[in-house]
Amino acid sequence: MAKPVMVIGGGIAGIQAAFDLGEMGIPVYLVENSPSLGGRMAQLDKTFPTNDCSTCILAPKISDCYNHEMVTTYTYTDVLDIQGKEGDFQIKLRKNPRYIIEDACTGCAECIEKCPVKVLDEYNVGLVKRKGIYKYYDQGVPNVVTIDPEHCLKINKDRCGICEKVCDKRAIDYNQKPEEMELSVAAVIYAAGYEAFQGEMVSEYGYLRHPNVITSLEYERYLSASGPTEGHIQRISDGEEAKKIAFLHCAGSRDVRTDCNYCSAVCCMYSIKQALVTREHSDEIEAIDLYYMDIRAYGKGFERYYNTAEATKGVNFRRNRVARVEEDPDTGQIIVKGLDEEGRFSEEKYDLVVLGVGLKPNTQVTEMMKKLKIRVNKYGFAATDELDPLATSCKGIFTCGVAAGPKDIPESVIEASGAAAQAAIIARQYPEAPKKKEDKEEVTYRFVDNERVRVGVFVCHCGNNIGGVVDVPRVTEQSKDLPFVEHSEEIKYLCSPDNLELIGDRIKEHNLNRVVIASCTPRTHETLFRQSVAWGGLNPYLMVMTNIRDQNSWVHREEKEKATQKALDLIKGAVAKAKKTRALERSRVDKLNKGFVIGGGVAGMTAALQLADIGFPVVLVEREDELGGNANNLLFTPEGRLAKRVVDDLKERVMKNDLIEAYTGYSVSKVDGYVGNFKLVLDPETSGKGEQKEIEGGVVVVATGAGELKTDEYLSGTSERVISQLDLEQKIRDKNLPGEMKKLFMIQCVGSREEPREYCSRLCCNQAVSNAVYLKERYPELDITILYRDIRTYGYYEDNYRKARQLGVKFVRFDVEDKPKVEEKSGKITISFRDPVAGVSREEEADLLVLSKAVVSRENSDILSKQLKVPLNEDGFFLEAHVKLMPVDFATDGVYLCGLAHGPKNLTESISQARAAAGRAAVVLTREYLLTEAMVAQIDSHLCMSCRNCIEVCPYQAIEISEWTGKAEVNKILCKGCGSCTSVCRPHAADLHGFSNQELVEEMEAIFADREPAPLKGEGL
Amino acid sequence: MAVLKVLQKDELGKLLETLSNEFRIIAPVVRKYGKKERVEYHQVEDFSEIHLNRQPDTPPKKYFLPQNERLGEERSGEEVTETGDRKTLIFGVRSCDLSAIDILKPVFLDDDFTDTYFQNRLENTLMFGLGCSERQENCFCDSLGINPLGDENVPVYMHDDGERIWFEVKAKELEKFFTEFPDGDPKELEEKKNSWLEEFKKSAIEIGVPIPLPELVSFNAPFWKEVAANCLGCGVCTYYCPTCFCFGFFWEKREEEIDKWRTWDSCMFPLFTKHGSGHNPRETQDQRTRQRIMHKFSYHPSNFEGVPACSACGRCISQCPVNIDLRVILKTAEKYLDNQEGVKSSG
Amino acid sequence: MAAKENFEPKILAFLCNWCSYAAADLAGSSRMQYPPQIRVIRVPCSGRIDPFLLIRAFNSGADGVLVSGCHPGDCHYLDGNYYARRRFLMLKELMQYAGIPEERVNFTWCSASEGKRFAAIVDRVVARIKEVGPWEGFDGRGFARREEEMAGGK
Amino acid sequence: MENKYLEISKKIQEESRKLLSEGKVERIIGFGRGEFTKEITPIFVSDPDRADELLFTPECDMMLAKYLLDYKGSKTGIVAKPCDTRAITVYLAEELIKREEVFIIGINDCEGLDDNDACEECGIRNPVVVDLEIGQPRKEEIDPEIKDELEEMTREERFEYFQKEFSRCIRCYACREACFVCTCDECFADSNQPQWVGASIGKRDNFTFHLMRAMHMAGRCINCGACEQACPEGINMRALTKHLYRVAKDVYQFEPGLDPEEKTLFATYKLNDSEQGFLD
């Protein structure tokens, strides 16, 4: 077993990193200083650009990670010190006292209700009160309460003690002390997140002075259904409905005065999101105005989102620099005063002003890093190298997420998977004997298929939680009489360890072959009870749980009789379902441990090297005769290194690596198989130049890159003086710039951000600015003008933008409706454009016109897309499984994605993503064998009529027509058990284990068994 | 010797009025559903509804073998109360349907086993027969030796000559209902019957196929595929058949008790013979069609004194959605068997 | 036959595991109170719900049904709820056309954070169904309603 | 009028004889007349000498497409009304039959059938897919209204109406067998694991059966009226299915059987599909 890795920070980045490592079989310590996992994302309502519900997508991820057998989670724990070096770090932790015995607490929250103390709630950014004993947030994991020692009456004044009295699990311990511990790990991943920029730092916006000025994070809580106003948008001052709302972008970012000169990268998008969600919440809203400098909608799908917002009635974008924010003392309204682009003053009143605050490094983290001699950048984020963006200056310590600079969720997730991949390399180099020899001997369960059904019903009181409302003794007694019930028992706390064992004992004692548990929610406790059923020698899937607490006793407290009746109905349903439930198994499928990487550019080579470094053989396929891809034509890296050197170095490492077989001049002509067992046929690009290869492997990484738009716009291709940014770099490298060059123009967004390419090409602003800076530094006399729509130098690239301005590069904005016009007159290029600041049209001559051409998807992507059964988006880029949380995975298992094939991005971002893709791929390759899910679909070939509707609806490409039977067949290894196939299948040939038609019908019938129809009489006569 | 009475059509109501004091009256009535006009047996209160002009679309089978029937002790007790204290009188049953009930009798009233539900109904029901003064849509009872103008077993047999209705009252106990009506001239009726029979003869078809159909030769004959090629596999022919009696059981589960039900089934349904194992001995539609015909014309007559389980009412032909014709099937069989050596002689 | 005023409906709800069932749990852990006339069956995804199950529910005597899935776009299984949405709309149209009051056939979405919304939906659905009264079955013969006897007799 | 159908029949006979004698198809599925009944009945002709038995008249109200499923794996010719070609298109979309195994003798300019009300609501008067056209195609397009005969009724009246209609159902399943959409080997109505609907003909189960049947038809039913033609009890079989046809057309602009490339209604979706009637 590998040596453990520590992940610091339990936000989405930390969770992803810990989960990936765990999946690779590496032990992980996940440390979080707040009481619950989830981080900032748990505070969000919706996420852009899909408007996904944040909790919906995050919660399953948290619970997967928390329940992972390889992950040990320490919440409410601080990191005190890190000593040692790569392979052998000693880390000192302090577990802060919750004053709760975590193992005993069931999270029932009885104590919270009774607690008399009220404190500001930090989860709801202080907008509401919580109790002195509390859960950080309702769905928080772990599901235990915490006592706030600062406010607890018992701890501070030795009064009260109510919580101890109401807790019959005896989980309260007022004498708990901080606990220090030391852990030894091979590597560390820093995923410590950020602090939101505090509104008060920009005094001109009047935050804290005016109640109706709030920060975006506060506003996020207001938008949330679980927030303080349950999603109602109202003025803070008086609770009146807010009808006019202003969003002020860049509050604190891109601002020299605040030391946050960088762009916070996410605020434009989240402001747009909040504007759109606000619009959805209420039709009453009159106007939502967004005050911005540039809209930086540079990510995948962002431009479309922005366009949607622009087209939304009542959402107005105002390019306007806000100068002052004042309050109208009479109405409490906020007056926003600013300057528009043309220098005119504007003044507008709003009910609510939301400050789009930026992301700021967490000072504690910065301090810790300094202490550990980890280099931090001038802003206080971890300093990283553009070519190794996930490594800190200290070997063996990696970073991901906002700890290394502002970024959005998918990028944080990408970095997390990448950092996990890198930490895995180290951890695997330091094998350790497993601490406790786990007896992983094969468990065999009693064969019950031919037995008469014998159900055991266990009804939990959950202390008073259920028992205080539902008449548990009566329910238990009545369930004894249900058909097939052999045994029925009421238990105070079913989930306590001794009672979990008792279930096993009862199974043996009464020879039970089905178990019904009536207690809390299966979402948290199903795994636990399955385990206890397994202890009784019974297949764990022969257990059915029904929820008589969260969805019954807790919500019908005043209607005890009806709640009792409901509990009985639910138990009837569960017993009936159990009757039809079958023993299920997770079957093993063998797999191969070789990986394919398709595409030999920087992303592909990085992915291949990363996989090889983790220890797996790799087949790298490149269509061209030479590796390197787009980077071969690049002059500089984003930070100004010579790209050639970088690429050459990568090529050399690939060629020298024994584990990598590189096939240049080859392309994929056929793909067979599925995760763990792919077979690819490779054909030489030029026939005769090599033999056809047939190679088998377990995973496929798609890194096929993208190209530069071919266009004739702006005289491109007609005039020698009109070139692309890549051409410019080539000319600089070849020292081939026109002599006597005095004036140079650049035009941005050529072919991007307009039909038919409704997306931002992301890298061109940075590239143009970098090239302009390079030229300006060498030829200070050169007059450079950049015609742009929005300058999108996100993150630290803002520094470069500022430098370009300081160097005298001119930036002139144009509208897409009024694009510059280019003509060639007697060997000179004439450019006419409108200068919006001066409000005049100009016509200027240029020696050279450089076009920032769109990044476009590979024209033959569709072939690979069909071969691998993975989708493309409308722009022809590959479409990942989930844009937020599965950015390098495909819905189809075993196929991963990185680099420009995913969408426009620069070299550094491609490297991160390549590491991530390799890391995710390694998760499959590390396993000895693959396990199917137990609750998967199955298709009865006798009933199937091969209509293929199931194949159409299956999101995981898990169904195929079998060559042998001609009928549809489920590939268990790919099926995730959603059941879409079952309800589209007319002959009901498709069914879902665990939720079969028969089970659901029986469950339903039993619930309504007392609704007996009057008997039929004489009908048909 | 039977009493012969003649009623003007408008006097029918008067007769039925008195009959209804003692009997629950079931008779053919016209019902209009959408564009479809059907003649069906229903319990009648308003006697002007009664329609005797043509063969009803549905047979009266359901009054002896309901499509759904709850079995069990209490149910058989309920049976009598279903009709109150009155017996049931089915009015105007044609010879084909009368013969059909006779065909059912030995099946349900077997020496070894008596179906009490059927028996109960039979004992509490009497029928007034009705002769066919012209051939009905697709019938051919005469070809199977059934008399379209008479029946041995009914207490009253009627004839409709277009203006008047003749009643051959054979049962003494029923004579009291007819006393007020005038007697008819037996000669006149005899003449009418003869002329009607003459007409029948003109349109008669000869069914020359041996009954019972020789089992092995017919079973293995190749023509089944051909005659069943267009069969859809619905149950119309069997559900409209006055003699088809196959049934299945189902159990209706309630919280505390389980009811056993008997319901019609049809050999034309694929599930009719499907085993629990998934195997189906009659997998294809031609096998099922063969079963239907063989049951009627081979197995049944072999078991029950040579009487086929078909009364040639022609409903299976008229109601078939794709107009499959039983007569064509029998003719095809005949042609085939004619060419098989030794079949005719061995019978 | 139960009178409308003290009529205790029994409503069948299918909730998807990842969003709506979670929302119902959240309503519980937040101790929101809603009417007890609802019986929940958990399914992995709204895409799993065969319209037959809902028709069947009325056959069995449910006074109404409620189906709730993840909001469009939030589906844990990527797009199960989009397929479900079509099926539900068609089913709703069918039921309403066949004369079953539309109040009895309820579809909605609830995200995992919308505990409050879930409680409000149940409130609304129960009120709607109480308004149209007891479901007397496709044959109009009515159903025995045991729980009323019990509730009345306590 | 008569002449027109004589001509069509002659042409069908001619072409069929040719196809059969040249061995281009193994059989022709078409319409013929019964020996005794003189009613139309589907016939299967594989002998070129029997091609004369084929005919076409406005009485030919059966849907022949379903028989194609019985002859998978060999080349079959079929005399197809435009509605039959729609049925074939639905099969092709689900790949239940192979295009190359069917030879479609399509009848152009269909004027509708006798006695089938559905024809009045049909806008497809020429074959959708065809190999050989009989007659001249109809030029002008029509888009007749799909009528709602129950429009005037209140909800309660509709409920009562359907109760009455379905109470007559004897569950002979002629509707199912006559319908080209019903291709399941085992019908849900026959299933007992689980039992979706009771086997009895009580009003309760009958109503349930008809609702489920309609739901099964949705997105595939082309409103051809075969079910109604087949029903011996004269039940208004089309009311529910037709309503769903209308809804799919209005809400999703979806009409089945017009494009073999189109996925069926429930196997596809749009991001902005209607949520009409959902609780907000």
C-alpha cells in the first residue's frame, strides 16, 4: 500500500483530490478547519453557466469522498505545522473540540432546537442567527452537531446544559479538549481556498455604511432557497421587495488601490448568473444593471451564457466605471454614480447594490506557506510555475484550486485531479505495509432464492425523534401481521454498534432472508445497514429501508396519529418491496493496465508522461509525423519562455520514457470495447508508411487539440501584411518582421464571439497583449493599437495588460455591429474604426495587421467522437460529462479529455488538464479489476424487440445490440443504474435491479392495500 | 303436441309484460355506438326495444359463462339473488345459439365433474328459440346439420314471418301466458317453413370435411400456415364464439383475503399456453389457429359423440378484423384431405 | 363515501434520490411541517418513473400522485429528467383528457437545497387534492378508506 | 371512380407479377377478396400466377405493415397506402425492419378509405417512403384538423363518456393486434410479473388498460384508425391516442412516421421543452 497523502482543505478542490487519491488506492487524510466539508461551493445557490443547483451536484461528491474507505476526514481541525521533505512529511494537527462525541451523535438536531443561545451564522455570512449548538449547514458532512465554545452558556458560565439533557445518545461532552496529533505522509496537497474580498475595503461602495449594499456572497445566500430569505429578493433595510438591482463588477479586483491588481476571474460570470437567477425568481423586478469594465466570459459555454443574459429582458449591461455609491437617506435607496465609456456622468437609484467582490488569498494559508518556505506570489497566493502549475516551490507539496490564484470551479476540479495525480506518483514510491491487515476474504452469503420469503422488520425509535411522534410499539406490533413478516422489533437506536450487530443476530436466529429497516434516510444510512445485514450472512441488497424520521416524524410532529398511520403504510410498502427484492452482486471485470493517449501535443505528451510516471504503460498516437502539436508554432509560453525549448524538452522525455510507445504519423481507425478493455486499431496516415497496429488497453485520453481559424476576413490570406498572431510569432522568431515598421494594428475576436462561433477563444487576448508587450519593449517607437471587444486578461494576466498600457500600447474598443474595416491601398493597409472614447471615427494606415483568430475544433473530431461514443458540443469541441464537476471525464467511462480538444485554453491550462486527465485515467488503471454497480439495468432478451430506444436514452452508452442475440444488452460495467432505459422500454424488457417494476408496483400496491375497492358484482353480465 | 299461437308484432309487448312478472327478460336489442349499430342481448325493461330482425352480434353465452366470474362459496350463494327470485328468460335465441348451449352442456355437466356455476345458471334459465326465415350474414348451420327452424330442447320456439310471430309452445306450464292469443294454422306455418328452407338450400354450401377431422393427418397438414397467415392473433373469434368456453383463473389480492376469479381466455392468445419456464408449445399463430379449428372439428367431436364444437353461426367470420373465413379453412382442409390417401375411409 | 370536508387523501409521491428525496430530507432536518397525507417511494431518477406506475397508482386507489425530480439541468444522471419531462407532460395531458382532474396529477422539480420548496409543494398538492375530493376510482365505485375510520375513532 | 381503383388494381397486379417472376421479392403482401364473404382480406402472394388476386379499393382498411415483421430476413413487397408507409417509417426509425428487405409499392393520392373517420384527419396522401409508385402523386398539400369530438364536454362528462366506452371492452385485444405500433412479444396487459393491469374486464381495469395503451402509443401512433376499425364492440378507440397525437404535434412539433431518421418522441428531448401544467 502506498504511503498516505494529506489534503488540506475540504472544499470542492480538496474533496476531488482526496477522492481521486482514494480511488487510486492511496490512503488520504483530508483536513478541513470548518465543521463540515463543502467549502465555498456549499454556500452557492446555482452555478454558471448551466445554472446547476450547487448542492445537488456537490452533495453526492461530498458523501462519496467522506465515505471512501481510503479517506480519513478530519473536520474542525487545524494544521499546526509541517516538517520533513518529499516522501516523509510530519504534520501536526489540532482537532478542535466540538464538545460532541462524534461517534455517538446521530445529527438528529433535537439539541439545536432546545438550545437557548443565538449567534450570527457564518455559513449564511452572518445574515441570520444560528444556535450555540449547531450544524454548519443542514446537509453538512459529517452529520454531527458542534458546540460553539465562545457562546455556550454551559462552557462559559456553567449554566444551562440543556443539550446534554435532551441528548439521550449521551453525545455531549463539555469537557472535551483540543486534541493534537501527528501524521506522517508522503505528499501534501494544499487546497485551502480563499477568502472573499471584504466589501469594506472599497469604501467608495459604502458597504456596511448602507444596508442595501451587500456583497455577492451575501447575495448568493439571499438567492438560495435554504438562505435567510428563502430565495426572496428584498431590500435589507426594510424587507421591501427589491425592484431595481445593480451589480458592480470588479469590486476590489483590477484595482491598484487595493493591492488586488489581478482579475478575480469569476466575478463577471457569477454576477451574470446572479442577474439571471434573480430574473428567474421574480417577474416583478424592473431592472438589473451590471456595471462593468470588460465582460470576461472566457470559459467554456460562458459566452453563450453572457449572450443569454444580454438578451434577457430587464438585464442591462452598462460599461461604466463606478465612482461613488451613496444612500438616499429618505428612501434607503442607493445612488450609483459613475462614468460611462464616453466620459459622461451617470446617476441611477437602486433598491439593492451587489458588490461583485473578488477572491483574496486566505491570510492564514499565506502565513503557513511562508512558514514552510513555500514561495508565494506578490498577492499572497501560492507561487507556481507555468509549466508545472500544480507544484509549489517545496518539493512534495502541491496546490490546487484558488490557493494558487483565482479560478472557477471546473478549473479547481481539474487542478485537484492533476495535483492528486502528481501526489500519487510520490505516494507510490514510498510503499508502506497496511497498518491493519484487512481481512478481505471473500464473503459468501446465504443462498435464499429458493426459500420462502421471511421478512424481519426493525423499527427505530431514534430516541424521541421517531418515538416521540410515531407510536412505534403499535407500528411494530401491526407489522408483525403483515404477509411474510416473521419477526418485528422496536429498537431505541438502530444505528448504534450493538444494535447493528443485533440485526445480524436476529437474521440468524429467525432465519430471516429479507430485512426491512424503518428509521432515517437511506441517503445517509443505507450503507451502514447493508453492512449489518451482511454480518448476518445475508446479501446486503436484501435489505429495504424506509424513512419514517426525516420524511415523517420530523415533519408531522403535531399529527401523531396520522404520522403513525403513515409509518405503517411505509413499512407495508417496504415489506412488499422486500418480498420481491433479489440478492445482487457487484461483479468483477478484468481490465488491462495500458493507457492510450490520442494526440501528441503538449496536452497529450504531458498526459502520457504523467501516466507513465504513475507507473502505467502508455500508447501515444499522433497524426502528424512529429510530436508537439500547436506548440511547434508557438514562440512564447504565456509567461514568456521560448516555447520551442519547452516542447523539445517534452518530446525528449516522451521518447526516452520506456513506458511510452509513441506512434507518430498514425491515427485511430477503429475502437472496440469499453472501460478496462479497449481495442484500438491504428492506421498510418499515409498508406505504406508503417503497418496497421492493433493494441489493447484500459483507458483512452483524448488530447487531439484544436486549430486556428481559416478566414478571409480583414483581407486575411489576400494581403501579406495581414497575418495571424501565430504568424507574428513565427516572424519574430525568424527575425522576419517588415523593416521600417512604424505602425502595427491588432484586431481581436476574429471569428470568435459571433455566429457561427458563439464562444471566446480565451487565449488570444493574453497572446495579443504579450506579443504587444514584447514588441513594445524591443521597439519602443512602434505604434501598436489593439482593437478589441472586451479585454479578457483574466487572473494574473491582468498584470500584463496593465504593463501594455503603461508601455503605451493603445486599446480601442469596437462593437461587433460596427467592426473595423480593412482595405489595402497601394501596399498599405488602411483600417477604419470608431473610437468610442473620443466618439469619432478614424482611418489609419498600418504596416502590419495582426489578427487574433479563433481557436476552432478539429474538423475530423466527429469521427473520433463516434468511435469512442463520446459527444461533441455545438462548436465541435469534445463535451465532458459535467462542465462543473467532471471536467476531464466523459459520461462514457474510461475515456478522458484534456487540452484544446476540450475548448480553447493556454499552455499552462492544458498542462493542468492533462495531468488531471491522466490522474482520472490512473484511477481505472490502478485497480486490480473493475467492479460493476449492483443496482444496474438488465434487459430480458426474450422481451426485447431491438427498437433501440434504450440505446438512445442511455447517458452512459452502456447498452448495445448484442451480436449474438440481436437484442439489446446492458454492459454492467458502464451502467450507473439511472433507470432511463426501463421507462422508455415498451415491452418492459429493461428493468432495474433494486428498483424493478415488480418492486415498485408491489411497494405501491401495499401502500394502498387498505384502499380496497368495493367488490365487483355482476359486471360483464 | 305443441300449442301453436300467432301474435301480431304489436302484441309482443303484452306477452312480455306478463312474462316479466315471472322472468327476468333478456332479449336482443339495438345499440348504437358511434357509427356502429349492433344487436346485443340485454336485460330489457322497455319491450319496444326488442329487435328480432337479425342475428345478434353477440351470442347469449355470457348468461351461462360470464366473462368474469368470482368463484367461492359465498358467490354461489349470491348466484340466485343475482336475478332476484325470478328465473331468466332469454327471448329469441336462434338455432345456432341454442345448439351452442347444447354443445357446452356435456363439457360443464360431465359425469365426473359438474360445474355448479354453469349448472346453476342453466337450471335458472329458459330460452325461447327463434327460427331464421332467411340466412344470416355468414352462417351455415344447415351445412352442419343444424335445423335453422327448430330445436328439440326449448320450451317455446318462435318464427317471424315479417308481420306476425308464431309461437310453438311446447311446455305445458308456459301455455298460461298464451291463452289470450289466437291459435295459428299449423299448415300455414308448415308451408312457410318449407319455403324458407327452400331459400336456405339455394345458398347452402357443402361442408364435406370429415367430422371429426382425422387427428394426425390434419394436425400435420401444411395448410395451417397458409390459412393463418393473415391472422392477427386477437381473441375476437373465440370471444364471439357461442361455443368457445376456455377460461383462465386469476386471483385478486386484497389486504386480508384473496378472491379467485374465472375469466374467459382464448387459445388465440400467445400467453394461453406459455409455460412458467418461458417455453411455449404453441409459439406461432398458425399453431394457435390450428388448435382452434382442431378443437372444434376434431378433438371435441371425438370426445362428444361426433358433435363439432361449432354451431356455424358465422360470428367469427363477421367479426374478424381481417375477415378470415372459417368456411374457407374447412374447404381448404377438405381439399387437402381429399388428396390424402385413405383418409375418407378411415374417417 | 367519505365527505369532502373530513376527507383524508392518500397521495403517492415518487422522488428522485439525488434532488427531491434530498429536499424532502432537508425539510425534515429543518423541521419544516407539512401535511402527512403523502407516501414517498424513492427512485434513482425521475427518468426511472414509468408512466404506467402512475396510472397504476390510480387503479390502486391513490387520490393523487406527485412526481418530483431534479430541476432540468441538475440531473445526477445527466439527462434523465429531460426524458421524464416529456413523458410526464404527455401523461398529464392523457389523464386530464380522460377526465381525471388535473389536480390529481402533479409534476414538479425540487433541488437538494429546496427543503422549503418541497414542504410548500406538498402543502399545495394536498390542498389541491382535498379540493377535488376523494378519488372514486376509474369505475366510480369508490374505495374503502380505513385510515379515516381509524383517525375518526381515536 | 370505380375505374380509378380498377386501374390501380391492374397496375398492382402487373407490377407484382413482374417483381415475383423476376425474383425481386419473395412475396407480396396485399389485399384480396374472401371466397364467400367478398370482404377484403390481407393476402400473401408468392406465385406470380396468383398476382391477379391482388386488388385495391377504398374498403382496404387494414394496416399491412405489421405483417412485415413476420418476414424479416427476406425481401418482401408490400402494397402500401400512405399510412402503411408511415408505419413502415416508424419501423425503420426503430430499425425493426431493414429498408433493403422491403419493396414498397406505394399508392399515390390516397383519397381515404370508406368508413374510416381517421382518413379525414390525415394530411399524408402520398407515400412517405416508396420504391414503386402507383398513380400520380397528389400535388397540393393538405393539413386537415385533427378533430376533438369531445371538445365541448366538461371534464366530468369526458370521464363518464370514457367510463361508458371502456366498460364495453371485452379485452379481446383486436385493437392491439390490428395496431402496427403494438409489436411487443409480451403485452403489458398479459404480464403478471408485475401485473400492470388486472385481467378482468371490470370497468376499473378496462379504463386502466386503455390509459396504458394510449400511453404506449404516444409518439408512435399515426392516427390511422386501425384499432377503431378492428374493435368489434365499436368503442371509440382513437379518442385518447388521437389526443396525444395532437399534443405531441402542438407541443413538440412531433409527428411520427414521417422521417426514418427521427428518434421517437420519448427517446429524445429539447432543453427548452414545455413544462405546461407542471407545478412551479
